[in-house]
Amino acid sequence: MRKVRPEELPALLEQGVRVVDVRPPDRRQTPLPFPAEWIPMERIQKGEHGLPKAPLLLVCEKGLLSQVAALYLEAEGYEVMSLEGGLLALTGGK
């Protein structure tokens, strides 16, 4: 799993990387500053996500949950990345 630094995000978005938000429902009040598909961690753990075998960038609040989800997807043969520091790193912790 590759960790993506926040400053790398614009280039990845421009390249059309598919972004997956793995936050639980109660953590999704903060809107994302980019388009993303919401697939909660529980569905990824169960293999019930239906994601295509394309490069994926996983995001969550602090970057920890997305790393765990990335490990599950890597075990299924996916090419996955995780946003280092999560969404808080994009907003400076706000």
C-alpha cells in the first residue's frame, strides 16, 4: 500500500484516480473537497464492495481506517493507496 501525501492529491485527482471514502456513517458529516464513492469499512471487510480492479485512493478522517481497508483490498489483489494523515491533513487538523 502506498501512502499518498496531501500535496500529491491534486495530481492523482487530475489523473482520475478513483477515491473511496471508508468512514463510518457517523463520521461523514464533513463533506469531501473532491468526488468520492462511499463504501464503509464493514463492506470492504466482508468483500461486499463491488469495486473495479482499478487504482484506488482510500480516505478517512485520520488515515488509519483507510490503511486497514487498503490491506483488505490488497489481499484481494487491488492496487490501493491511502491518504497519509487522512482528511484532517488536508484541513490542517480542523
